[in-house]
Amino acid sequence: MAKGLIASAATTIEAPKARVWDALVDRAALKQYMFGADVISDFREGSAIVWKGEWKGKPYEDKGTILQARPGETLGYTHYSPLAGKPDVPDSYHTVKITLSEEGPRTRVSLVQDGNENEESKSHAEENWNKMLGGLKKYVEAPR
């Protein structure tokens, strides 16, 4: 169930859904566009997901659970970051949902994140997600 304000971001990628999906669940790809984080998960519903990295000179380890993993369609997970300064309780977790939809030979990537307490945190989340989706687009569209 969604809580707080909903942040959203979207982009269109010049690639089929299968290629975009692969980049969403490939550890090496994720490191390229997910702010340098090491993302660890088998991307199966009910499995853990962990993000490890450094943010503004501080090491971090965020965590969550895969809620939905429908290849080529939807990826959903919870996310908790100790850097937010909140206790590790269910109300401190965001829910992120990424949906892929075909637009001819292109793929529309839509992302929503709940749990934003105010307009400032919503705006900050949207800025970060738009950067991430821009990186995903660049990664997927790069010649291989």
C-alpha cells in the first residue's frame, strides 16, 4: 500500500523491453548507472536486494526485498537506507516500482516511489530517479 507522497520519473529508451530488462537486473550494468553501487540480488520475488557503495564520502549499505519481478514487465522492491537517519522499521522503507511498456521499437520506463514525507523529499527523489533513468538510457542505447 502506497504511503506518503509519490515520486515519479520516466524515460523512453531506443531498445526493446528485453534489453532494458536485462540492464535492470544485471549487476555489471547496474553499477554503471546506479551511482556506482554494487547491487546484489537474484531478482526473484521474496529475495533480498542490497545496494553497497559510497555516498558523499560515506560508505553505505541499503537493503530491501524484491516484491515483483516479471521479466520485461515490472520490477518492484522495498528500499531502506540507514543514511536517512530513520530506524529500520517497516514505515522507514520506500516501495519502488519500475514498469516497462512497449512503444513500437522503443521502451517506456516508468518509475514510482512512495514514502516521501514532503514535497522536498519527493522532489529530491524525482531528481535522483531521473538521473538514474538517464544513466539507464545511456547504458542501454550505447553501441555494443
